[in-house]
Amino acid sequence: MPRVCAICSHPNREEIERALISGESYRGISRQFALSPDALYRHKKDHLPMELVKAEEAQAVARADDLLEELGKLRRVTWGILGKALAANDLRTATQAAGQARSNLELMAKLEERLRGGVTINISVAPEWITLRAVILRSLEPYPEARLALAQALKEAEGAGR
Ligand SMILES: [Zn+2]
């Protein structure tokens, strides 16, 4: 029969766990919270590791959220550079910005995939990327050579991403 853990159901559980993690003696904690040292030992061995893993996962998700926000900002900057470069017919900068925008989108897709628990998002079919690619290729129409080179590079990059 499973025994109910006195620490898991304790109102001061967080405080007790902090004491356990900081290495206070079982005797000291057991006196402070009127718990048996055995129960403390069992909780630390069997229950605490799972709690720590869960806390770490929660932190990882929070970090990923922050990263997504940063990537969102970076994306706006990249799109700005791309727009200006295309307007100025600066193909070199435009190609660089397009590559940057693409890897940015790819990273965001990966992060979102992790946050959503493993739903795979294929970047080459992401609507934003298709729009971006169409804009770039259209604006390069007066430059067939550059257009062809970029289209080829994009195709290879998409193939490699799979
Ligand atoms: Zn427990």
C-alpha cells in the first residue's frame, strides 16, 4: 500500500525542500518541522529529484519564451534591412539579410516546436518564409543572374534543412 509522504503533503514543503537542498541535517529539519528523519530521507531520495526536474523544465520553457521574443525583435530588424537593401538594389546585403531572416525563422520554428511539445514545423512551407521568398525573387526580376543564383541557394538551403 503506498504511504502518503508527510513532506509532499506538508504546508511548508518548499521551505523543507530548500533546507534539504542546502544540506541541513535531517535531525535539524525534523526537529524544526516535527517530521521523522526517515520521512525526510525518503522524500529527498524519491520525490525531490522529480520536483527539481520539473522546475528545470519550467525554466527551460521560460527561457525559450524569452528567446522567441528576442528573435521576434531581431526578425523585425532583419526585415527592415532587407526592405532597404532591396529598395537600393543592394543585392549583396539583400541576400545576406534573406539568409539571416531564414535562419531566424528556422530557429523560431524549432523553439516553437519545442514549446508545443514536438509538433514539427517545416520552415520551407511556413507562410512567412514563402512570402519572403516571393518578395525577394520578384524584386530580383530585373537581375536574372542574381535571381537564379539566389533561387538556387534558397533551394539548396531548404533541402539541407530537411
Ligand atoms: Zn515526498
